[in-house]
Amino acid sequence: MKTTLDIPDETFRQVKARAALRGIPLRQYVTEALDEKIREEGAHGGALPTPPWMKGFGALADLEEENRRIEGLIAEAFGRIEPEDET
């Protein structure tokens, strides 16, 4: 499969140079790196790592009830049609 990636110039140069030093195409080097990353994550029980922002905010679990309350208020306010808007 073909895809397009936006890679920072310095990273691209380093990856291209490392692939050349190993005598392999850039495509193979990148594929091997991605395979290694997938295996690494699989070693953690198949679960994806927690994103850094979730660690800092505790996944905002304590706001779940408040979010539902706010969503209900929004649905109530925007879900009704004002008499002047009825046709």
C-alpha cells in the first residue's frame, strides 16, 4: 500500500542515512521500524499505551457525570422549537 507521510526534514535525513548504511531501501527501514513498534506495544498485553495527556488529566473520568448533565442541558435548550420559529 502506498501512503504519504509528512516527516520533519532532519528526521527524514537521519532515517534515509541509516537505511543507506544498512544497504536497504528507505521503505524497508520504515516498515521494520513500524513492525518493531507494533511488537513493542503488543508486549504490553496488547493494550495501547495511555496518551501523555490522559495521564495528566486522569482521563477526566471524574467529569463523566458532569458531561452528561451539560449534554442534557444543551439537548433541552436546542431540542425545542420556539413558538416564533414554528411554521
